[in-house]
Amino acid sequence: MTDAGRQAALRRLAGPGGVIAGIALDHRDSLRVILERHGLPSPSIDQLRELKLRLARALAPVASAVMLDEELGGFALDAGAVPANVGLIMPLEAQGYEELVDGPTTTLLPDFSPVKAAARGASACKLLLPYRADAGEAAERQEALVLETATTCHAAGLPLVVEPIVWRRPEETAQSFAAGYAGLVAAAVDRLRPLGVDLFKTPFPVLVPEGSPASSSPEIPEPAAAAACRALDDACGGIPWVLLGAGAPLETFLIQIRIAGGAGAAGFLGGRGIWGPALVADPVESERIARETCRSDLERCRATAERFARPLATT
């Protein structure tokens, strides 16, 4: 697939103005963990599929893109919950990681591929990547996987979205990790960008407060945060990037969208910070909250991104 073709495919993830306002619904094992944290009983596979269907029906119509998996989200795709004018991003990574001495490495789903994603109508594929540029063999394995995956995605006519997640070493304190976090995020995209990445989905490059990527308060040290976002944009070297939510409270995420957008981000792909309130036991109440509260929150995020973000290139 040519660069121009991939750029056109990426544009399908954005709204008319070129800004990506996406909702991430591709959680699988992590969705069970989130439900447990909400004090809900362990759901069956069918209950998880129905939950994703409810969330997709409520939120996809006001998003420019939806990230949805085949394993649990295929039910929503079969039901037509994602409108034709909304871009679809499908994940390729399997749940869990292989642990090397130097750190975790990603494995791919054994029964899903970019070709199957394209047959589903996807506009892009996504690869979540625990990654540190200083992680030796683990980093080299992850880089090889990105190159291989980009090649297969491009052969199938799809761009690749890479989500590098910087992890903390056991010997690092929260304070030392937070102090070096912006540099680690920038180093990750700098090392990965020549490998065929078409869009980065990155965390906000400042940990606030006390080593947490998602502050419980909307207070963010804006000068430092803006500088970190500009450094991240520089490290991307012209490859567009969007902000992930990391479970940040809505008011915090809105500030992050504004700061990141002002530094060059093309928008956001938010997840549980937007749809988390709909995780209640009663399906009827869950659907009501998703359609009223969560949908309104997503619209606020989209309006902020469309005001501050840098649109994707048109040529």
C-alpha cells in the first residue's frame, strides 16, 4: 500500500475536519479487571459481548472512529453497531505477554490478521506494545514485531496504529519513573517511527501526581506538560499521534486533549474514562447511562479536540 493510500485510509478515522475523536472498546482481559474494580461479578462471555454492543450503539454514532476487537466486539460488528461513516480500528495483539529478562513482549492473535480485519471493514489495525527503548533484547523483539506487523498490514491495504506503553522497572521508584517518563515516551516513538507506523496512540507524557498517568484532579502542570507534548510531537517526526485516555477522569482528560492538541496531536482515542460510568449491574441502567452520560462526555471530548487538535494532512 502506498503512503498516499495509507494517508487516505487514516483519514477515514477522522471527522470532516481531519481530527480523530475515537472511542476505544477493544478491552478484553482488562475489561474483566475493570468490572471487578467496579465491584461487579465476573461476567460470562455473552455478557461481555452484550456490554460491548450497548457501548458501541451508544457511543459510535458520535465518534469519528471506534476501536473494537473481534473476540468480544464481533457481536457488535455483526449487529451493525458501528455506522458506515465511522472508522474501525481492530487490534492484532493477543492477551498477555511473553516475559523476557529485559521486559515483556507482545504476541499476536493466532486466529486474526490484517486480512481478516480488512474483510470486517476495518480502516486500520492496532498493535499494543509494552516498550522501553532501553530494554535490550525485549526492545529489539518489539521493534521486529512492529516492522513485521506493519508489512502485513500494508500488504492488506491497512495502516498500522501502534500504542507504545512505557513500563516501570521493578527497581525504579514511582518518583524516578515519573521524572524520566516524558523522555521514555519520546524515545519510544523516536525508535519505532521508522518501522512502518502510520499513527501513534500515546499516553499523556507527564505522570501526575505521584507517578500515576491519570490524576484524580484536573490540576496539571501546564508549562511542563506542554513542553513534554511538544517534545513528543517532535519525536514523532511527522507521523500523526493521538492521545489515549489511561482511565483519566473526564475533566483531566479534557485538559490533556487541549494541551496535546495544542502541541500537535491529531485527536484522541479514549476508553474507560469515558464509558466507565456505564459499568453497572443492570443492563437497562447501563444502556441509559451510556446513551446519556457517556455519550455527552464523548461529545465534550470531541468538541475539545476539534477546537485544539492538529488535523490530519489531506495530501
